[in-house]
Amino acid sequence: MTHPKDRIDAVVLVGGRGTRLAPYTADLPKPLVPIGGMPVLEILVRRLRHCGVRRIVMAVGHLSSLIMAYFGDGSRFDVSIEYSLEDKPLGTAGPLSLVQSLTDPFLVVNGDLLTDLDFRVMIRKHHSSGALATIGLFAREERIELGVIETDDEDRVTAYIEKPTYQYRVSMGAYVFGRAALPFVPVDTTFDLPELIRALIAARKHVAGYEHKGYWLDIGRPEDYTRAQLDFERMRGRLLEGPPE
């Protein structure tokens, strides 16, 4: 097994259409939408390079030619970039069946990730836990602006909670997998990462969580994109380069 100090590959998922971010994604793939004068995917590539990743495989689909033209072979970012092009949409996990010779373990990352996550720390956590898969987690809380009613099976009201706040942990879109997870991905079939995780759990494989306590933003809606622009200007060095070597 490759030790976390050694070479680590990253598969970056950039094949989606980004429909929730319209109209910004009408003519651009979502990973090329600019933040602070550069594509959000470039920010991620620079962070991965800073955290020791030297080989990146971009799983491309929608408007792939634009992504390939911008990043090329990755030499100007001091990484090696390869491309895995789907003949048909394969979901978020399906493209893993097309990628050859990945390190053990390897990263899988959404191409629109904006975060100060230290991938090196996450990989060390994965290695020390003995897990087959590790999911990056982020704590969120959501306030319900209504009174929430709880009832029993006979519709008797058992609780009335006014405007409660719920706390939960969500997937960041960053994963570490051991190569032994790859046989769980069907070939030439649409298959998503939640399905892969559920398959591993069903097979009683060790799936770990790694909670990131820094910055993370899901750029899913136009209002999130506006916030990303403001946050990037305020935390440019921290988000662009990540933690110091």
C-alpha cells in the first residue's frame, strides 16, 4: 500500500452540468466559473498540488473541451493532468471504473469544491483508521422558521418545538478510497458515490468520516456563488494555497 507520505492520485469529478447555478453555467461548465479571477477548479488544482498531489485525473463530460483546453497536461500548474471522457453519463462513482493505475489510497473530489481542507491530514486519518473509504464531513445547522409538531402513532401530539435548530453533518464532496473499493463500482453503468458508500456499508466494510472544522462552501446556487466571491477575496491565500508546507 502506498504510504500517505508517498505519491497520491486524485480523481476530480468535473462532468456535471451545474444546472442549479444557471445562468452562470449556460456557456461554461461549472468548474470553470470564475472566482477571484480564476476558475474554481484552478483553485482546487492549486490546493491539491500544495497538499502533495502530483497526478490528477479529471473525469470530464459536459463541455469537456473547454476544461481540457484550459488545463492541458497540467504542466503550468506543476501537476500531471489526465482526462477520462465518458461516452455516456456514468454518475459520480461510475467514472472510477474507467481510470487506470490509481494509487492506494486515492482521492475523489468534486471539481467545484471551495474549502481550506488539508487533504494530507484527511489521508493520514484514513490511513491510521484502517478504513476502506473515508468521507469528508462538515457540520451544518439549519433553523426551521415554523413550529415543529411531533406526534405518536395515534396522532397524539407529544411535543411542540418552536423554530428549532437542527444540527447535522453533510458530505463535503471529498473522499479517500482504497483500491479495494473499485470492484464495487459496476462497469459501464450509471453509479453515484452515495450508492458506492452504501454498497461498502452493506458489505460490512469500514467506512470512516473525517470532520473538517475549517471553511467549506457548496457553490450550488447563485446566492452561494455571490458568497464565494466575497469569501475568496477575504481568505484568498488560505483558500488558494491551503495550509503551509
